[in-house]
Amino acid sequence: RYPASETIKIARLATETCIFPLYEVEEKGEKWTVNYIPKNKLPVAEYLKPQGRFEHFFRPGNEHLLEELQAETDRRWNRLLRLAGIA
């Protein structure tokens, strides 16, 4: 539930928040390459806010959902950096 004109902005937020990082896996999983590392990684809430389908994350009492999603996104991002030999 967002205007089609916002599609590119939403896609950029997906990579800036690391919810959908840009990376490649080659050589049967032996070589991992991160193609884009955000200079200032944004909180996942920035990706979720403009999209109506995620409005439940921002209802009172659901703060734990945002915290859990942020923690999982950070965990996966850090794992990806380790696999790529960056962290």
C-alpha cells in the first residue's frame, strides 16, 4: 500500500536497512561477495514505515516486533559480512 512512484525509494530503503542486502554467492557457496555496504545503515523501521502492509509493527504494544526484526536483520547482516570475509 504505497504509490507506485515510491517503488525505487522502497527498494533503496531495503538495501540501506540491510533487510535485503545485495550480495553474490559463487563457486558452489565457497565465495561470498557483498556488492553494496551502506555508509550509514538505517534502522529497519525506515523500510517498513512507508508500506501500509507493515502498519501493525507501529501499533502500541508491538514495539517488540520492531526490536525482534531489527535484531534478526542485524544478525543476518553480520553473518553475511563474516561469510564475505569483511567482518
